[in-house]
Amino acid sequence: MASAFDQLYEAYCHKLFGFAFSILKSKVDAEEVVQNTFFKIWEKRKSIDSDHSFKSFLFTIAYNLTVDLLRERLKEKKYRENILDKATSNYNLEESIEFGDLLEQVQKIVEELPPRKHEIYQLSRIDHLSYNEIAEKLNISTKTVENSINYSINFIKKRLGKDSLLVLLFTALFLQ
């Protein structure tokens, strides 16, 4: 079993690293994703369904770990400061004004949400709490939190209107 695992590792480790690195832009983080992906594969080795694509299963795990790590890193102050430094080195006044306008427009739309949905949206997108943390804090189900966030996102997209550039920018910035 171990030799088969080693063969899988050799066959996929470089592809997984490239995939994770393309999203995280960090060698250390990409290596962590590869290591954790194969750790999860090892843990689930007895329950892997051989009728389904192993490669798809492998990359689904890697994708989920990459997204989780990216979210974690975005919460870290130092990581955000690094991103800010890189962003300011390519500072563009026109883009900054457009970004500020978008933030202002989104905030106005968020204020129009029903009070509970507004509160849940703020806890998720501003305070960066997980769905589970919000559910626990507000004593509601995780599914209610998820439904509320989906409602809020769709509401904001709809209110941004037909300006597809604003919707794309909103999606990229606020739907982490």
C-alpha cells in the first residue's frame, strides 16, 4: 500500500504544487497544501471509491485546502499588509477612485438588507467569521447563515445592476 501511495505522490505532487502555487503565490503555502492533500488521501485511503476519478478527487481536496488556506492567510494582518504593499507599488489613482466608489456603493446596498441579513453579512464579510461561528454567535443554524449570505450576495449583485464590470469587481473582492 505504501509503495502505491509513493507512486501516487510522485505522479501528482508537482501538478498539485503548481495548482496551489498559481492561487496562493507562495511556495511554502503551496507545499503545505500538497502535504495536507496527501495526508487526507492517506486518511481516506480505505474509503476512496475506485469507480470515480482519483485525479478529480485529489484536486478537489487540494482546491478546498487551497481556498481554506487562502482565507486563513487573508485574515492574517501581516499577509494583508504584504498584499497592501504590493498593491500600493502599482497604485493607480483612477483605479483607487473606482474601488472607493464600489465600496461606497456596496455599503449603501448592504444597508438596504433586512436587519438580520445585514448583521449576518457584516459578521461574514467584515468580521470574517465562518458560517459556523456566526451560527453559534446568533444561535441559528449554519444553513440559515448560508442562505442569508447567498440572499445578500444575490441582492447586492442585482442592485449593482447591469454594469458587469462592477459585478465582476464585487465578486472578486467580496466573495472570498
